[in-house]
Amino acid sequence: MFLVNVQEAFGIHPNEALEMSFAMLQAMLQEYYFMWKERNAEETEDENGEFEWVELPNWDDPTTTTRMKKYKDVGHFIRAEKNL
């Protein structure tokens, strides 16, 4: 499992990872995890509220997907008329 994580994170072949120092790989993976954690923390909330990214099919080309924000609470986007 460790070699698979290294391969996905850095794009190196597992044989190359076996030739590297374990301490070096572990430090690189910790830094990689920290960067992803910081990036995801920044994207989970913006000035309009909490959201998550979802992949939706593209209307023009159904074989591709489009990344869009899915808001958890849309109450502040809806404006109700008080004089109904």
C-alpha cells in the first residue's frame, strides 16, 4: 500500500521508490499530505458559505464532466418577497 501511495503522489515507479531512502519518502509524503490538507481546507468554505465540489456531466458533451460547487445551505441565495 505504501508503494501505491508513493506512485500516486509522485508518479514514480515502485522499483524507483524501493531504491530511495524510506525516511526521504516518508518526509515527502508528509509534505504532500500537508499540502492537500491545506488546499482542501481553503476550498471547503468561501464568503458564500460551505460547499463541496461535484462532477456533473457537461450539457454540450455528455462524455466530459464539469466541476461545480454544491452549497450545503442556499438560504442566503434565495430572496423572498415580503409583499406577497
